[in-house]
Amino acid sequence: SIESPDEMVGETFSYDISFLWFDRLAEGSLRFEEAEQDGQYRAILEAKTLGVAAFFTRDRRERHVSLMKLTPNGGLRSLEFESTTSKGRGRSREDRVRRYIFDYENDKVYREQVRTGKKIKRDTYELQNRKLVNDVLTAFSNFRMGYFGAVEPGAHFDIPAFSRKGPASITIDVLTAEERVGDPRFPPEGLVCRVHVDKEIFKTGDGRIYLWIDEQARPALGVVEKVLGLGDVRGTLRN
């Protein structure tokens, strides 16, 4: 088991991504690294379409970056979370950025939207004295460390987060053997987690993700359900 973020530093997981009727139409990676300041870390999740899929999606690329800080009680809290969707190349490139900035000193959260370099909107929310807030990558890092509690079948976690509507939750359910019966998507060993996140993050119909953790505690297979325009998107860890 992982007990501190330093044990995750240097990890890089590479994935083949499939959607619709096609295998390996995209590739992705998840990595965890130290940030510039002591006690801060960065998690980066990236994906890009390849080949014919790149042609039909205009070279779609997704990048999610979380800057987080270790707190005295051993948990990580979000400092900044940024999601970027890019399409096109050269002069026709379009970038859409959504950024959350967590200002704990002033009890504020700022949500910015930027389109191809032009800021189009900034919203401000009250943090409501929440001392440890998670974006999806910070939540996953805390989850892997067992910060929220033992990761075992039947466990349920309700994790403080933020969405465009203000204070929100990320929920994680570790499925029991009975709940996994009849689902052929995942191997019988390891753990399967059902995750609900803000559907804005991955542009999904309902924000539901399934994640298979293998016996080496690696995120080895993930299914993001009902991604707009792509259907269910499946990422498989490369051996």
C-alpha cells in the first residue's frame, strides 16, 4: 500500500484508449511528480486521438493538471485544477480551458473559463471553511494513499469537491463481489471502483467512471461512460 505522496513521485502509467467500435484510437498517460515548491505535487492526465480518430475529431487532445499540497494531517488538498480541450493545428487550433483556483486564506474558489487565450468568464464561490478540497486527480491520489479510509470491497467515500455550481462531492464506491457479477469488462481479481465526478470534467452524460485497480495497486483499466460524441471511452494500461 502507498502511505505518502513521495511513493507515487515518478510514476507514469501509459494507456491505449478505445471508443465506439475501435481499439487503440487514442493514447493517454497519468503521471505524478513533485512541483516546484516543497510539499507540493502535480498530477497530469493526458490523452490524444491518433490516426483516423485524429482526423475525425480534429486532433482532439485532453489535458487535466492538478497542483496539490500535502497538509500536516497527511492528506493532499487542491491548490489549482485545470482542464484543457484542444482541437485543430496551427492557426486553426482551438483551446478551451477550465481552471479552478483554491484560495484557502480568503475562503474563496475562483473558476475561470478561457477560450483560445481569451478569458471569457470568472466566477467566485465561497469555500465555506472547507480545509481540504479535492479535484478529481487529488481525490484519486488521496484515495490511493488510503487517506479517506481502507480501500476494500463495500467501502464508500464521499469526498469534498467543487463544481461549476459550487460545493460538491466526488463519490467512490468499491464494488463487492456480488455487485461485480455479470460485468465482463473487468478481470475477476483486483478491485473495481464506481466513481461519480462532475460531468463537466470529462464531458460525460452522467459523470460516471469505472476503475479497475489491479493486484499491484495500479489503475490498470478505466471506463468513462457516455462521453459526449464518443460513447464509452475505455483506457487499458500498457504492459
